[in-house]
Amino acid sequence: MSAQSTNPQVFPVRRALISVSDKSKLAEFAKKLDALGIEIVSTGGTAAFLRDNGIAVVSVSDVTKFPEILEGRVKTLHPAIHGGILANLEQSSAREALAQHNIAPIGLVVINLYPFEETLKKHAADFDTMIENIDVGGPAMLRAAAKNHNCVTVVTDPADYEAVAAELAGEGRATGDATRRRLAAKAFARTAAYDTAIATWFAGQTGAAPSSCTITGTLKQSLRYGENPHQKAALYESAERSGPGIVGAEQVQGKELSYNNLTDADAAFELISEFPGNEPAVAIVKHANPCGVALGSSLVEAYRKALACDPVSAFGGIVALNGRLEEEAAREILKIFTEVVIVPEASDAARAAFAAKPNVRLLVTGGLLPVARQPYFRSVAGGFLVQDADVGGFEGKTLRTVTKREPNDAERANMVFAMRVTKHVKSNAIVFAKDGATLGIGAGQMSRVDSVRLAVWKAREAAEHAGKNPDEALKDTAVASDAFFPFADGLIAAADAGATSIIQPGGSMRDEEVIRAADERGLAMVFTGVRHFRH
């Protein structure tokens, strides 16, 4: 049986209730309503704004015959308002009740809520400020209007003003049933997202995992397909989003971003945000794994060093920079086919250089990821997992030397750099690095020793590609492992390839065996005590 009402009646809009925090486009919309002879009822700041724009307004207190009290906390929570919104005018009993209590129907409700999410994005907002930005009357009116959408048009978004005004200007001074249903669905989605933002924030104040969790977002882009052409996909913007990110980035040019572009770009952006300092850094990512990361005296030098790690895999990859993109670096990057380039800033000359390659997507984020980041969500059959972002976890000063030989300053710097990259490599993860550049990366293998062997093979291949001696590709390198070595075989394979220092979490039942193997080969090895799996 259809959910549509049979032969819905049409009720002309004679009265509108308007109460908004976002007043964009409001004056023009309200003038159109006024010109149609629709009476406007409003509250506080909205009423003052409308009057300042020459629009006649009836105050809510004149309708309720009761003043706003408690510093404006109570103004619309009254039968004269909610009765006018909730009355099902298709029922004679409802019409009689309104007449008996002298309540006029409200056919249009225009509400957007206290800016809780916007206030939340301001990290300086204190607890009391957040509480005061929790709207009570607004959600109640939105839900009431959406529930009674057969008789009431509810508008939550200024983007809908023009279309609603155009419909009201037509015959019958009413909106269509399909429009009211669409807007009602939008209102329920808005109140759900609003309540979710409040509940999530409040749970964070207590330090406990909330008893229930809802994921909400606003549709940002319908994608052509997901990871594969037979999968549907879309991109949503989180209400809690704050600071730079892939979702809020400016796409300067290029084709529409695909699902895989977005996941790879996010991986690259998260990785490059490990290097927020003054030293230029570049990361090249392919299939969500880095294939080259490097520091340099300039972004051009850093890019060349990153590319040298695995120039074959870099073809068609994602490039992320931690600084302003200038023309020289832009032209260097464009020498090979690249899907997406992500930068905090880009000069006009760099943008002009990219314009010659219109299919390359250039994303400008406005900055790097902040230290405080949103939790990670991952679906599982029947539910989803939530965890904190893997932020920080180790610093050079927290490293504990477990071998007889202490690492020298160069080895220590190599190890810290390697581990920062390893955090972003799919487990099991191994990274060889030297002089601020990755030289071999082993990702996603089922055994750790195989990840070492893969990284060694990749490094030798890159050396041959560059016309260098592959036997010396990994000489005097540092090796980072995302988790402990369960056996000595992985460490031995790394040492045989030329590594002189190892950084790993430690914690294996065979740590002593692994340490002994390191001492026998004169390696310096440090434990971080922190694992960095990325599955």
C-alpha cells in the first residue's frame, strides 16, 4: 500500500513562523512572503532583523499573550504556536479545536537552529557556551512541522527559499505534496544531525563511550561509483568537521574526484600532516600506501627524493606537500602522470602551470590536519567500529635503547622519520629510510619477514632504475616496524640488506632473541613501546 496520502487537500499558507540564526537570503524571502499577503510571526533577533528590512512582523509574544522569559529560553513552547503547527486541518475536530481556542494555523515554518556545530568548531568554546547553544524550541517546531507536513511546509535551509517562494506564488498559495515531503525529510535529517552532534560532544565531556552512536553528514557529492563500478558511493561532510581536510578542500581544477581518489588523497594528506614543521616534505601515495616520502631543502628536492623511492608505483599516484606549491615544484610534479596533488597553498604561477594539464586534480586545503582529529569509523557485519585517531604515540626523546650500541644522531633522526611514515603503511609494515627519505617500503604482507623482503626488493629495483649499485641500496639505513618482530628473521633480513639501526615497539615473547641478533650484528635498536597497526 502506498505511503502517499489519498487525495491530499490543499491548504493555502496564510501565516508563517520564522526564527533563524542564519539570516542569509532571509530578507528577500520574507519580502516575497509579505507581498503574497502571508502574515509573518517571529521571535527576538529575527523579528528585529525583519523589521529593520521594512517587513511587517507579529511578535510571538503577541500570539501567545505571554512574554519571552528566562532570557529567551522560553518563547515558542506554547499551545498557541504548537497548536497552529500540529493541527491536522484535514480533520474537522482539529479545525474546531483551533477555533475554540482562537489559534490560527501556521502553514509555513522557517527555522534554522542555534549554531551548536559552528560553536563546537571553535575549540575555545567552553562548556557553558556550548550548553547555551543547544536549541530546544527550534527542534521541537521543526519536528512538529515535519510530522504535520500534509498541512505545513517546513524550511530548514536558505537554499530552499527561492523554490518555496516560487511555489507559494502559484495558484492556491501552497506548496506541492512532493515538496512538503522532501522538506519534511530534510527537517528530520537536520534535527537528527543536530542531536547527534550534541550527544557526541556531551559524551566526550564525560570521557565515556556513548551508549548509542549515530553517524551523520551532509551530502557533499554523489560519486560515479565506489571502489569498483558496480558499487554505489557518495561523499558526506561531517557536521563536526573542523580545520583543513579533503572534504573542505578547494578543487582548483581537474576531473571529478572518484571514491578511490578520495581515499588515497585522504591517506596522503594524513601522512604529510606528520611533518608540519618548516622542513619541506612530500609524500607520494598509491592505493592508500606510501610509495615514497622525503624531506628536503625545498619541495622540489623533497619530491625528487620521494619519487626515487619507487618511481614505477608513483605513476598515477597522489602527491601531497606540506608547504606552498610554487611553479618550479608544480612543473616537476607534472613531468609524470599524477592523479591528484594536495597542497596547503598554491601560487598563481603554480596554478597556471597545472592549467596546462587540466585532467590533474589540484586540491588546496588551507593547511595541514590539526593534532586533534575526528575518530575513525569502520563498518563490520551488523555494526561498526569506532576508535581514536592514531595521533602521536612516540617522540625521539621517548625511545629506549635495548642494544649494547646506542644509535648516533643520524641514526636516531632516520629512525624517527621512518616510524612517522610507517604509521601510515598498511600492516605488516616495514620502512627503510636514510637522510630524510624512504628507500624501501614493505606493506600489507601476512608475515613481517615478507614485508622486509618486499621492501628490500623494491629498494634494489629503484636503485637499478637510477643506475646505482643495488647491493648498496640500503647501506646504513634505519628500519622501522609498525609492530614487534615476532622472530629474529625479519631483523636479520634487514641487517643483511644494509640496515644499521632498528626502531620498533617491542613487546614480543622473543624480544631477547631479537635483541641478541641485533647485538651480534652491531645494530643499534630502540623500542618505542607503542604499536602502529593500520589494517
